[in-house]
Amino acid sequence: MGLFDKCYNFTRAEEAMEMGIYPYFTPIQEVRGNRVMVNGQEMIMVGSNNYLGLIDHPKVKQAAKEAVDRYGVATCGSRFLNGTLDLHIELEERLAKFMKKEAALAFSTGFQTNLGIISTLINRGDAVITDRMVHASIIDACRLSYGTIYKFRHNDMEDLERVLSSIDKKVGKLIVVDGVFSMEGDLANLPEIVRLAKKYEAKVMVDDAHGIGVMGPNGRGTAEHFGVEDDVDLVMGTFSKSFASLGGFVAGEKKVISYIKHFARSLIFSASITPASVATVLATLEIIENEPERRERLWAITKKMKEGFENMGYDTGPTQTPIIPVMIGDDEQAFMLWRLLRENGIFTNPVIYPAVPKGEALIRTSYSATHTDEDLDKVLKCFERCGKQLGII
């Protein structure tokens, strides 16, 4: 086969477009809170990770504007050379304090954060152990490392112990899990994971991209939610969810963070986060710390929507978070429901393999603290009408 033959033979996207059920790379023309414009149609957004509703907060937008006025629109350099601003240092110090860790380090994207952490720490002779449902960035990071990769069945602690017990005691071991799993919305069993980590002398890293800002009494994430913050060695977070920005970070022991800082290729060889993005995170962090009522509202919304879907007869899977999947199963039926919802002004995300196992297609919905009851009631009514029309419920 020629190098590009696989490209020429890929026709699935074009076929879906012809059928009118291609849901990806949708251009959004305008954003007003939880309302978006698509092809001139106003839609209610229930597919975003804007959990605390901060993307258009006046203080956040003002902070971004002031950063542009002071520093310009970009750094035009890596953190290692000319791309470190005093804002980056301030952000890392603030994040470390917020997360109750010795130090923190900011990367340009969440994906790069995981690549940098894992590929730097896992060397030849080391072992990295992951849940089978971890994010793609963790999978790719493990592939980039020179260590041995082990996987355990999703949230199966017996299988995790089986894997750990099979590894030589002398080998350095890192267990990596998502705190909140991004498609089904369920939580990692951190209390049991940290217990097993201690038993088998392993370190624990939690990708809490969807947990920070949402989980725990203070929004510090899944480890705080379970009361095991001191037992988790590294916490990774992203700025593109609750922080309403772009980038990622890792928090942990000072010496470990320093090592990652000086050896992570995805940090050293990438331009640093833009001034506006850093200022946005600083502003949203202050709101997260001082406005717990946003989390309270988000959880009230989560309860309302989960109960609403289940009362109609939808299966919402194992979710324990503001990510509420509507389990469909069949890919084509999931796309048909997505299209009907869009025609009715509801923006959702259909998810199929490989983001979920084959035969477990779903409609991923996620909610913001700023959704109104009017928005939510309309979403529920549309799901009920469209689901009955397709015979799903």
C-alpha cells in the first residue's frame, strides 16, 4: 500500500456528511453564556466543559484584556528560554497553594501536561499502570515513555492488585488514573487505589481535568472529595474546563516538579501559555476560591438533570458528576438522536468508539453553574420528545 492509501480509503466521514449525521468540527459563530449560534440558529449548549460558567465572567474577561495590554498577545518563546513571564510564576505559586502541594508547573495544553509528566518520569526499568479508560493523552504519554505499560480493567481494584502483585518489587511504579472519567462521568476509586499503592510501593498520579473546580468542598478535585489529598503524589489539571482558559498544570513535591520542569520535552520545546490565558486562570482561581455557591448550583443542576433523564427511561450509566451520559448503544441511533436534538436547538456531543467501547455509543451532556431552569427544562423536554420519536424511550 502507498503511504496515503489509508487516507484515500477513509470514507466514513464523507458518508456521514452525505447522510446529514456528521457531528464533528461544528463551527460555532457566537457564544453568549450557555447559548451558541450555529448556522444562524441559537442553541442551548449542554456539551461544554464550562462547569462553573466563567467563560464570559466580566472579571475574567477584564483580566485577559489587561494582560494583553501589558504583555501583548503571545510570549513567542518557551518557558525554558524567553517565554517565562512573572505571571507564569505567580500562577504556579497560586496553584500550589490552592492544591496544598509544594509546587506546581504550568504547561501550554492539558495534553502536553500528561505527555511531559509521564514520559519524563517513566524511564527504562520503570512501570506505569493505567486504568483502561484513561484519557488519550495518558495513553500517548505512556507510549512515549521507555517503561513497561500495564493496564487494569476499568475501576476494577482486584485487577489492579493482580497487576501490581505481578511487578517486581524493585521496579519503580506509577499508577495513573483519571479522577473523573470524561465520557461516562464516573469517579476513580481513589481510596482503594492509594491503599494498594502503599501496599505495593507505587506512586499515584491523578488526571483531574474534569474534577478540579467541581469536586471537593473547596473545588480541589477528586482527591479532596475522597479525603486522600496527602496520599496522591501528583495531581494534573487543565485550564480548559472550570478555569475557562487553555493550558494545564501538575502539582506535587517540589523536587519532583523541578525535575519535570527541566526534562519535560513538551514544556521545554513548546511556546509558553499566552498572557491572556494565564491571567484568565488567575482570575477564575480567585472565583473558585471565593464563590462556593457556584459549585452548589452546579450540583443542584446535576441532580435535576440526572433524575429528569432517568424518570423518562434513559440510562445515564455510572455517572457521579455534572457529566451526564445518555447511553444509546448503537452508533447510528446515537447520531440520529444528536441530529434531532440539534434541529430542536440543543447542542450535545455524540460519542462512539474509540472514545467509548464498541457498542456503547452515548450522547454526552455536561452542565454549567449558569444554566437557567428554563434552559434545563427545554433540554429535558427535547430529549423526551426526540427519544420517543426514535423509539429509544
